[in-house]
Amino acid sequence: MRVIKRKLFFAWQFEEEESWLNEMSKQGLHLVAVNPLLLKYEFEQRKDKEYTYRLEFLDDLPSSRKGLDYLQFLSDLGVEQVGSFMRWVYLRKNKSSGQFHLHSDLSSRIKYFKRIRMLFIALSPLMFINTINLINTYLRTKSGVIFGLSGLTIIVATFFVTGILTMNSKIKNLDKNSNIWE
């Protein structure tokens, strides 16, 4: 039986999203398709298996040569790709096949978080320029549509800043822990 759940996660909440997917698996609901834009997760109900889910932010698109090679490497280790969204891939491994961790040491987690932060940093100037252009257009035209778009871009830009600050905090905490272990 298929079950659809709708839930909102932001890119910096990937650990919370993983936890939620793993909790669904414990309840016998296993992810078979995902569409984050529609906040849609499709599950198959089966009690005979339990998976560990991980999200991975790839260096390249999953369809690129580098992405395909990496996903094939994971497949050779018993990891399935359940879905993808841009450079994010949804992965799972049957719990009976052993543990499943990505970026398990501190230095690789820090590097991974920095890569995610860079996504927000790279896109933020575009959002701010777009916001300024829309506000200038609104001031010239007094268009309600432009006003609404301006507000929307301000909200999105705020999310980008939140993503950067959240990833900075995670990186800082991991750096602090790495100094403890040295």
C-alpha cells in the first residue's frame, strides 16, 4: 500500500529530514519517491524491512559522470538511491546489511557542511540583487504584483541567510569538537 505524507524541510534541516525518514522506516513506511518542491514524500508500507536513510548533497548533479560514478560506488556497497532533487540525493540501506553512515569523521562533516553553506552563499547575491531590482521596479510602477514578488524574494533571501547562519553554527560546533579531540 502507498502512503503520501507532506512535510516541509529546508536544506539546512537535512539531518532532521533524515531522522524523520528513519522514524517512518521504523513504523514500516519506506520512501519510494520524493518531491521536495511539493512537500511530497511517497512511502510504501511494509513491515518486513527497515532501512537507514541518508541525504547527500553531491558535488555535481546525480546525472553527471562524477555523480553517476559516486552513486554506482554507493550501490556497490548496498546503498539504493530512492530519489533526487537537484544535487540532493535520497539514499537508503537495508538495516540488516549493517550500519550506514556518510561523512562519519569530523573533518569530512565540516567539509560537507561547508559545501552546503557555499550553496547558500553562492545564491544569496542573486537573491539580494533580484530583491533590489524588484523593489526599484515597484517604486517606479506601484504594481501590486511587483510588490508581492518583492516580499516573496525578501522572504527567500531571509531563508538563505538563515541557512548560512545555521550551517555556520554547525561548522563552529564541529570545529570546537575537533579541537577537543586533538
